[in-house]
Amino acid sequence: MAKAPKEKNPEAVGFKEIFGTTALSTNNGLAAVFMSAMFMTFMTDYAGLGKMGATLATVLLLAARVIDAVDDPIQGFIMDSGKIGKHGKYKPFFLLSIFMTTIGVIALYALPNGITTKAVLVTVWVIFFYLVYDIGASFYNQNLLFRTMTNDPAERSKLLIGPRLWVMILGMIGSAMAAIAVSIQAATGSYKTAYMLLALGAMGISFVISVIGWFMVKEKHVVEQDPEDKVKFTDFFDLMRTNKPMMLNFFKCIFTGFIWTFLFAAPVYYVKYAYAADLTTGEVNMEYFATLSMIVSLMMLFPLILGTIFANPLLKAFKGNFLKMHIFDLAMQGASGLLMFIMQILGLLPTSPVFFFVPMFLLAFFIGIDFVPGSNLSMEIMDYTIYKTGKDRSALTGVLEKFLEKAQTAVSSAIVGAVLIAIGYQVDSVTGNYIGDLAKMPTLLTWMIVIIGLVPAILAVIGILIIRNYPIDQDMRKDIQQFISTHQTKKEVE
């Protein structure tokens, strides 16, 4: 008897959707490269701001998060209030994000020479364009888009892989930025000019690629809403009060979100002064530092990519239970961070870059694996809101998590900045050599490893204890999927 043809999954995503979402992530991913540890390094070492660089960057990053506490819910309100039009409900905001992040990043790295000695003008310039970048980044929440593109968790996982891998590849390209900057500096005579040209070229290219991707994606599961049921700002507080999965995930992320951000905030300083600097003179071998920076970044990013690739097969081993997989990944991240700290205490870490690479590889590998179950939890929480209330408040549901991501990136950099301020950190912006108090360098190195290793180990344990109480099980998941399928809009969107 002939075998019956396999029924096609109406929720399946194909090459066009996967390629489109991957291309769309280019601008946001590359902007994150420029605005993470790289921005802090630029401000402290190469912007020509002297001691003001570390202070301004640290204060700015913390102040921006205070603004986010008000701004992010407003942006979530704006996105959920959007009308369902030709391009869907949430998709137009992604185009706005592309424009704003491009302008903001380029302007921050194109700090005019004429104002670098004027503290007020520098502060106004940096704050304004940082907010342009920051607000634009808030409009990019890929889980909002992926949730509307398919209702199948397995297919959502497929959408997650492409952008994740591509962003990691962009991070690998970003790891070569220091080496590229050295080459440009040789031609221009200025690291400040080198970083400006890097930002202009990279963000310009990413803008074009992301716009192409934007045209290739299509929203599908946009839930029909009662015209009289207007989105209210108070809906955000109602979610905080009634959505238990959202709040548990939020409290868990308060702790575990720092594992990722600490991983990227501090290594550049450890590598520079543990392996590439002469701590008797302050002279830094910039070529060797650039090489080590690239290797360290690759050792972080390659395992992130590797972990992402292994995520879906591992999820099958957990029988699709991404909560159990998430808990396992957190445990492994904590163990990796603890290993790094122990190696520092034993005096092994400063003796060779190899000892530094190994625990970072392990930590990044399990972070890479955890992206798929963690993102599925976030999208499921958006679904749960619709299921419990009949209202699509996906943007407001994701506000807290989005705010945390940015806050934790800023706080991580600010903590590093606080350590730098405490030791009187100062670098010659022309040569890259250290001109501060060299006697405080051992303290700096120890604190960098506490930030990267010990603290993440503690945070992972706390996160596990919180998320164990997550209430959605496999049966409820099926009910949620069915509810959304029967309530989606019949309007055509592109």
C-alpha cells in the first residue's frame, strides 16, 4: 500500500522567512557590537576625552536606563496601539528602528573634534544621539515579529537560529574591529578617526541589508481586536499584577541577564593588561592586543554559534520541554563562571591566554544553547497574555525583558567603569599606552574576573531557584496555540 503523503504544516516557515528575519537582524546586531564593550573602550581610550571619558560613559549609561524605565513602557504602548495595516501591526516599527539606530551609532562615533574639550557640548551631543540609538533599539524586538509569523514553537525555533547565528557572525567581524582600527590609524594617525570610519562604513552597509530583509518578512498571526478595546497605559500594570509567567521570567532575568552582559563588558581590559601590557612602563603592544582581542572575541562568539546550532537537537533530547533545558543551561553557565574564578585565585589565569580562553568558551557555549529555550519562553509569555485576556499586548508584555536587556548592558559597563574610575584609569588616546597608576593594575585584573566569573556563577543559581516555579505546562501550551489560531485577523498583510 502506498504511503500517504505527509500533511504540510500550515505553520511551517521556509527559506524566504528565515533569510528575511536573518537579514533584518543585521543593523540591530551590528549596532549592539558598537554599543557594548566597544563603546566604553572608545569613550575611555580613543575619543580624546581624557579622564572625562570614563565618567561620562558610566554616568550616561546609568542615566539612560532611568529614562528607559519610563520610555520603554511608552514605546510598548505605542506598538500595541498600532493599527493593522498593509505591512502588519509591528513590522513598521522595525523599519523605524533601522533608521534610528544607524543615525545614533554613527553620530556617537563621529564626535566632532571641536567640542571634545567642552564638557557641556560633549555631554549634550552624546546624550542626544545615545537616546536616538536607544529608542531605536527599543523598537526592535524580534520576538514580537516571530510570534506573529508562526504559531508553532518548533517553527519559531527555526526563525530564531538564523538571526542568532548571523548576529554572532557579526560579533566575530566586530572582533576584528580593533585590528582594522590599528590599520586605519596607521593611515590617518588617529584612533578616533579610525573608529569613526568603521562606524560609518559598517552601519551604512547594515542599513541596506536590514531594509532588504524587512521587505521579505510577513506577519500572519495578528490577533483581531475589538475597535472599542483601546490599549491603555494601565494595561502594563495589569500585566505585572496578573501575568505570573511574565513576572517569574522577569525576576529570573534580573539575575541571569547579567551573565551575558558581563561576558562582553570586561574581557577587553583583562586581555589588554594581563597579556599585552608591560605593567612596569604602561606600554601596550597594540598589535598583540588587537590579535588577542580578536582571538578572545572569537573564543566567545564561536561557542555561541556552536551552542545555537546544537540547541534544537538538544531540545529534542529534552522532548521539547524548553523549561527543563533552560534550567540545565543555567546550571552549566554557573559552573563555567566558577571555574574561571577558581583559576584566577590559583594564579593560573594570568600566566597564559589559554587558561582565559577555556572557561570563556564553556560559558559562551551554554549561553548559546540557552538562547532557543529562553526566547521560546518569552514568546510563550506573549501568547499567554492573549490567551488569558483576549487582548494582544505583546509589546507591553515584552517591555520589562527588553528594558532589562538594555539596563543590564549599561549596568555591566557602568560597573566596569566604576572600577576604572576607582583606580584613576587613564590612557593616551594617541598611542594606546596606559598613563595611570600601574600599582593598581593587579586590583583591576582581579575585579575583572570577579565580574566575568564569580558573579555570574551566583546569579545562575538564583535564576534557577526562581524559574523552577514557572506555571505553563505542555497541556496549557496546546490550549494557547489553539486559542490564538482561532482568533487571528483575516486581513491580508505583507
